[in-house]
Amino acid sequence: MKFRILGSVSTVANGLVKPLDGSRQRTLMAVMLINAQQVVTKDQFFAEVWGDRLPTAPDNALQAVVMRVRKVLAAEFGERFARERLVTLPDGYAMEIDPDEIDGHLFQRLTAEAKALVHQDPAAARELFAQALGLWQGPVLQGVTGGLICEGAVAQFEENRLAAAEARMQLDIPVLGYASVISELRKMVSLYPWRERLFELLMICLYETGRQAEAVQVYNYLRRRLIEEFGMEPSPNVQKCMMAILHQEPSIGQLERIC
């Protein structure tokens, strides 16, 4: 792996992680790494790096930022790498590198492989989800103030991370038991209070460890917040889970929905 975007935008050379200096360099590098092996047009760079505060000579300003990024690549990986991988094209620039050299793309590949194995080989899927989540070093594109491309990537990566975390915790249960994920689930529901699947999993785990009253309390907390904030009831799945708890149905522990 040579680049990180799951955290600060950084280079990785000889085992050393080095965040990029300068907000414009970080944003330009982030856009190219998100779109590895694809052409990013000058207009896209203008929008991401400068937004509505375009400099007087935008082409020259963009070339200056690209030159600074090339110097970083040359210092970390050598002149040849900088010359051959950060490619200048008539309409823009492209980063010609293997996507697996970028932690974000590696995360996507590992989670896709894990999802494909969930029912066939749950143990292997659990390991792949854990590997993928272990790549995260902080908020994705930390320190980047980009435009729509960066904002879209942040939203998509965060959604995929939460889905992977939910799946990994669910796969932990048959191996480690319901109690093993309760603490993590409590932390997750506090960080993501509108993620109803997290509440559902927490309710199930509390119920299966003999804490029925706490499971009902979790449901009531979620329902009260949803009604107060949005005037809506919890999702049908969460309501179904609640009824199963109240009726003390044994099938609640089957946890069939993964991914």
C-alpha cells in the first residue's frame, strides 16, 4: 500500500506514513486517488480545489499544485514514479496506480469479497470484514476541504464502513457470543443515532443475554427520538424485533439478515 485516504491523505513509503501538507495538495491528491486510473478534468479540479474562488489564472494555479504533489511523490517514491504515475493529459490528470495501492480501494475490494462469502464461509467473511475495517485510521479524507467529488466519496465510504461494521459484529456473535458486541454496539448507536439496524442488533444482543428490560429501553429511546425529531415510527424490522422481544420468541436470535 502506498497511499491512505481512510484518515489523513498520506503517502506510505518504507512503512512510514506521511500526511500531505497543504490543503490544496491534499485535495488534489484525494481527488486523484478516489478516481485512480481515471481522468480527472481541469474543471473538476477547479471545483474541488478552489470552489467558487477560482484564481485569476486557474490553469497556472493548477499546474503549480500538481508540481508540488509531484515533488512529494518524487521524494517518497522516486522521480520515475512521480513522472509515470501522475500523468498529464490534454483534458486533465490521472493517477495511474494499482487501486490496491490505495487503502480506500482495498477496503472496497475486501468488503465486496466478504459479502460474497457471508453465507458460504462466514468465518472467512468475518476475517475479511475485520481486515477491511482495520484499514481505517480516522475519518475518511480527514483535513480535505473538497467539493462534490470529495463530499460524495466521504458519504459513500462512511456508509460502506458502517455496513461492514454491522456485518462484522453480526458475524462475531456465533463465534464470541451476544455479550461480546454489546459494548461496541452501545458506542455505535451513540455515534450514529439514526442507524436503526444498530439499535436492532443491540436489542437482540441484550435480549439474548437475559436483559429484556434493557432491550425494551433501547427501543423506547429510539422510538421517542424518531417521533420527536421526525414524527415517524421505527422501521418495520425494528418494530418486528420489539414484538418478538415482548413475546419472548426464541427465533429472535437467528440473526438472518446480514449485509
